Amino acid sequence: MLSKVAERLYWAARYLERVENTARLVSVYDKLLFDLPREVNISWYSLVELNSASDLYGERYRVRNEHNVVKFILADATNPSSMLSALRLLRENIRTSRDVLPAESWEQINEFYLYAQNNIRLGINRSKRHEFLDQIVSRCQMLLGMLYGTMSHDEPWQFIKLGRDLERADMTTRILDAGAAALIEADGDTSVNLRQVVWGNVLRSASAYMSYRRTVRTSVNGADVAGYLLEDTHFPRSVEACLTQLKISASNLPQGQHVVGLIGDIEPNAYQITSEADLGEAFRDFLNELQIELGQLNNHISQTWFPA
């Protein structure tokens, strides 16, 4: 297949996963607003920092409040990582790849795009945000499920899997980082069991709560949650499981052995987590290093299969 077609499929999958996980990331903080008392204040601006978009945000907004941050992350056309920007790019990549994708994918993405555009105000305003974000996640899963169930699992599908799992691993680290950042900011408050509330919402935002309870068989605590989302080999959104799937996809593509070796060099278990005390700034630095390694892996994938 042509490298430009492979690249469009790879990025279509990344944008699809980015749309879903951006909704999940906002959902972490949105649910915390309902679970924490009013006197506990968390900064929505942490989400801007998690996405490495502080400079761009500063060019557009002066006030770091909830409305501006959510608008920037979900709807701002000048933010290339906003949910609507990713959805627009997803639609364009599917439009230009219709010769290798099921016809239903073009119909679904059009309906999805129109829904998000026409209802984005629900996501920005707090009253209906939960329902809107749930719809976004559900529609992403419907589209991915349709591709999984109707595409031949040959080379085009392997490039979709590459994009999906790389983006998913990256966003799982950001969801963990969101939880760690919220706790660091609220440190010292003793009115509620903040840690259990925050890490419980991190699990729910990754749709991991029930599988965590079945696997770990203990109450929700930060050390176990972080270990589960980083290292569990069976949960499909954990970083370790994503890396395993990346290896499988790369090994099924021509000239993929070098990429397989680079994937093996990424170690989500390199940071020792034994208690909640290990989930401070050093943990956030480790997550940032993982994100850098995943970014470098993206560069190697591009050099291998999508040369300029």
C-alpha cells in the first residue's frame, strides 16, 4: 500500500483515540467537581499544562478559569490538540482514505462530526457536560468497533492499530498525571478521603474501575491504581498492554523489527511505586519521560513507513 495511505490511516486512528481520551481527561475533573466539597478547589489549568499547551493558551486567554480551559481543550479551533480540531482532522483522514475503509465509516464520522459541532456548547457548560462527554466516548467506540468488525486485519488495519495504541498509551499517562496533579494541588485537606475519590475517578475515566477491582481485589489506592494503569498486561488501556499491541502490529508490517526493538526499550515499570508517597512530583516527571519516549517512537514510525 502507498505510504501516504498508511500515514492517513495511522493518524486517523490517533485522532480518533485523541478525541475519546480528551473527553476522558476532561471527565476526570468534571466528576471530581461532583465528588469533592466546595471548599476543595482544583485547578482546571492543570489540564492545559498536561497537554503542553501553556504558551498557546496564554495567547488566547488571560483568565485561567474552568470555562476558558474547557473551551480551549474541547472547542478552540486555534488549539490543534482540541477535541474538535482532532475530530475535524479525523474526518478529513477518513474522507481521503475511503478506498481502504468500510463505506459505513464515512457515514458514521459525518454524523459524529455534526453532533459534536452542534452540541459543543453542552460540553463547555457544566450542566450537561457529563452527558455530552459520554456521547463523545460512545461514538468513538462505535466507530472503532465498526472498523474492527468489518475491516480485513491486514496491513491497513495494522497501521490503524499502531496509531490507536500509541495515542492510547500516551493519554493513559496523561490521565494518571491529571490525578496526581489534582492531589498535589489539594494537599493538606483532611475533610474527605481525597485520594480515594481522585483515584476512583481516574479509574472510571479510563473505564477501568470494575476490571481493577476484579484484578487487584483491594480498595482503591493510588499506588495500586498507578501500577494497574501502567503495568497490567490484560487491561487494554494500560501502557504495558498498549506497548504489547504496538509490538504485534509493528512485527506484522514490513521493516518493522527496528520499531519492535524501540518499543521494547520503553519501560512503564521503571519507576518504583510502593505507596501513595511515591506519586508526587517525581512520579509526574516519570510520566513526562514516558510521554517523551512515546513521542520519539512516533518519529521512528514516521521515518520507517511515512518518509517525506
